[in-house]
Amino acid sequence: MRRVAVTLIALLTVTVVFAYNIKGVITDPDGEPLIAATVRLLKADKDSTYVNGTKTDVDGRFTLTGISNGNYIVEGKYIGYDASFVDVQVAGKSLNIDTLRLSEGGIALREVTVTGVKTEIKVMEDTVEYNADSYKTQPNAVVEDLLKRLPGVEVGTDGSITANGKTVTKILLDGKEFFADDPKVASKNLPVEMVDKLQVVDRKSDLARLTGVDDGEEETVINLTVKKGMKNGWFGSAEGGYGSDSHYLGQFNVNRFWNDNQITFLGNFNNVNQLGFTDSNGNRFRRFGGNEGLTSSQAFGVNFNVGNKEILRVGGNVMYSHNDRTVNKYTDRTYLNGVETENIWRDARDRGHNLRFDFRVQWKPDSFNTLEFRPRLSYNMNDSESTDSTLYYNSGEKARRSKNEASSSGRSLEYGAQLIYNHNFKRHRGRSFSIDLNYSHSNVHETEHSFSSNLFYILNDSLDAYNQMTRNHTWTDNVNGRVSWTEPLGNVSNGRFLTFAYRANYRWNNADKLVYDLLPLPGEDYSIFDPVNEHLEEILSSDLSNRFRNDYFNQDIRLGFRQVTSTINLEAGLSFVPTMSKSIDLISSDRNIPERWVMNYAPFLRYRHKFSKSRSLNIRYNGRSSQP
């Protein structure tokens, strides 16, 4: 064994002794060193066997180590340059070879694929564009989940959306309206997977954009662009779940896209406070549940937009929703003095049904004429009730007991239509004429009942109570029309225009509020727990009742100047607003307001200066007159 070990050591020593180095430099044709160029040492035989290899340093230098005697080929390579070769012979010593100068070279690629990272946010004049794939969301996420991750965008607890402090009024799908003016439908139901880009756009109203005459109205909308792979065919999603305390959730969306046409079916049902559509009853009737409690809801909607390219487009939506909110609340309150305590019970329930139709037809027979018609109809029902009970103690003894009951039952029918026509003169570029007609009707009935009683134990069980019923009936008709004219000043290429617009609006608003005191019949009395409504007499309270017949006539005569250049967009002028109002109370003539006319006027200004694609200055000023 000793002899074997000595022999191995001797062989290794001989190997190390007879291992040499090859050094050199690799440069470009101008003598500049090439960093991280590839160097390979090949055997000078018919197979060019690979022996060793390395990379050049920051000075273009390289060293091949551990080379034994023999004939070799040194190869130098670098991307974009032709390879260079030099023959070397190692014979008992290390070598420094001549500089390898690589010549520029290239090849013609048949196909090139460039992969990059998309920009998360792009700012373009009135638009902020977000790349949807740059923001990670959970599987099966909806648009609302994406909105919550976007900088500058906020989603409220009620589903309302604000972008840079401005309320979002609509969500568009590839530039086309999606479920009218209810952005929650898209945000809570459309899947993120279909969205390519999300654009927040500040723009003028539909009327101003169609006619070219500013009406002083602006809106912030979100436009969802659909991924190219989803613009033809069927796609959608469905999910459901069931949990403890009988909680459940189910929802679906089905989309069909073809030849720039679209139809969408949406549905959801749950009892975990996830409203798929806006509950429009909240603005029409009295409700008691607020934002507390547990809500079960069911909703179904259809949205479509079809037509012959942009010549004739027909679109709209049908929505139905039902909501049922229940509130059960108990509060045990002790005051800091340690003497007074309260036990409070509260129960409330709100139930509503909403059915809504919105349609639109747009016809553009040529590039000079546009006709748009928008009919609408909605029917709403609501039933609400609440009970509040309080038991008040002082020093451990009952001092007062109170009970408040309220209920409301309402129905509303609303319908209307809008017609817009715009004409651009073919023989006089820049001259345009438009007309807008709008009619709406609203009829709302609501019956309210309120009962309140207080029993004072410390005052010999004395009772203070009242019982009232209110019948509300409001019906309103509104007719308005607008005519506008745009006239170019000089050559239309100068971008100077004179604008004229006249708007007239007449509103009939009729409101009956009849309040009745419900008094017990002889021999009857209130109960602290249950008012006996079937044994009560209705006495009209004239002081609390009214029957108004209100007329309001508003005109707006507007003359303006407009200048449009590549960097400036200016519109300024003066509006004259003659206004008439009168009110008659059929119950008490003392509350009548005779017909009166007021002449209002206000300058208006809209100025935009564009410094670059991402920087601009906006100034806006205007006045308006509204019905008191």
C-alpha cells in the first residue's frame, strides 16, 4: 500500500508540473475589449475535441489553465461578431497569443419574437389606462376585485366607485354602454379574465359629445377593453357556495361576442350582503334598515349591443332585482354614573322589487347625420317596517318604557324617452345643427304609518303616545328641448367657431302629503305593545299636510366662442337664464307662491392647455339655475 500511495503522488506531481497556461485578449475591429466573450480550446484533430473554456474579463483578457503539451485551436466568439480561430502549440511552457480581433457579423432571422413587460399605467390626455394583467387577483375574481388594487381608484362599502376623487357614472365595454348608468353591474359580475385594459376617462356628457356643443355637464367613466381572444365566441363563469348558518351564494355570467356584437346574461342570488345590482328603491321610498343587518338578494339582467357596424346599432338592457334586508339589534347601555341603564331592542325589515328597461337605437346613415333614440321604463315596489323598544332603569327601578313602530309601503312607475339628431353640413365644413328632445314621467305612491308611546312608571304610569298615518303621492312630468348651432369663423382649419344653444325645460311637479292623526274610538285605548289600528279614527292634520301644484319653466340662451388647436381647447361665452316658478297649495292658500320671473345670467368657460401627452391644465367655470 505504501508503494501504491507513493506512485500516485508521483504521477500527480508530474501532471501538475507539466500543465501550462494560455493567455490572450479578444477585441472588436477597433481594438475595444469585448467583455464576457466566449473562449474555447479545441484539440487540433479531425474531431476538434473540446478541451477547456472560459469568459473574458472587463479588459477582454482570458486565461486557459491546466493545458498539457500538444497542438490546439483557440476559438473566440461574441454575439453579433463572427468567430475567430488561432492555432497554438504548447511545448513545455505557457503561451501569450496575439490579440483576437473579431469581425462584425450578422444573420437574417426568419422570425423574431420580442418578449417584454407591459406598462402598468399609461397617462394619455383625459385617460388613465391600466394594464389588467399587471395586477394580480384571485382566480374567478370580478372587475371590482381589480378596481380595489388600482392606484387612484376606490370602491366604497356600497359598491360605488371613485377615480381620482370623481364618481364613476358608467362602465363601458369596448366603448359601448353596459347596463346603462349602473356601474355596479359590471364591477360585481364581469370576470377579470376577459379584461385587457381598464381606462378611466374624463369626458363631456353624451349630448355634448354627440352635438359638439358643451352643455356644462361632465362625467367620469371606465372603459373595459376585451382581450382579442375573447371577441368572438362564447365564454362565461359560474360559481356557488354554501356555508354555516344557511348562508349561500351563487352567480353566473354568460357572454357572446361576434362581429363587434355582444350579448351578456348575468344573474346572482345570495344572503351574504352582495348586491349584484343597485337597489333603486333606496332613493324613492322611506326605508329603515340602513346599511346594517343581513340582506338576501336575487338579480337577473340581459345586456346587448348589435348592429350593422356603426351605421345602425341597437342596444339596451333589462334588469330585475329583489332585495330583503333584516336587522335585529340589541343594546345594553350603562351610563357612567352607574345609576342609569337602558335595554334597547331594534328590529327592521326592508323588501323591494325593481324592474327596469333601457334601450337605445343609433342610426348613422352617413358621416353627416346621426339619429339616436333612447326609451326607458321602470317599475319599483317597496315594503318596510321597524320596531324600536327601550326599557329605562334608574337606580335599578323601571323608570320609562318606550316603543316606536314605523312602516312604509310604496309603488312607483317611471317612463320616458330621449331623441337626439345631429347634422353636419356637407358643403360647409364645421357648420353643424342639433336638436335634443326629452320627456319623462314619474308617479310615486307611498303610505307611511308611525306609532310612538312612552310609559312613565315614576309618574304613576302616565302614557304619552301618538299614532299617525301619511299618504304621499308625487307625480311629475318633465319636458325639455334643446337646439344648437355651430358656425365656423373663417377657414375651418383655423379651429375657430361660434356656438349658439337654446334650451327650454318645463316641469310640472305635483305633491300630495296628507297626514292623519289616528285616534282611538270611544271606549278604546292605546296599548304600549300593539296599537289597535282597526279601532282608530282618521283625523286629517291640516298643519302637517299639503297638496302642492308646482310649475317651473327654465330657459337657457347660450352664446359662445370656441378655439381648438393642437395644444389649446377653449370655449367661453355667456348664458342668459330666464326662469319662472309658481306653487299652489290646495289645502292652505297662505302657502301659495305666485308666479314670478327671474332673469339670471352667468359666464361660462372651459379651457384646456395640453403641455404634453401626460401633462395638461384644465379650468372650468359655469353657473346654473334650478328649481327650489
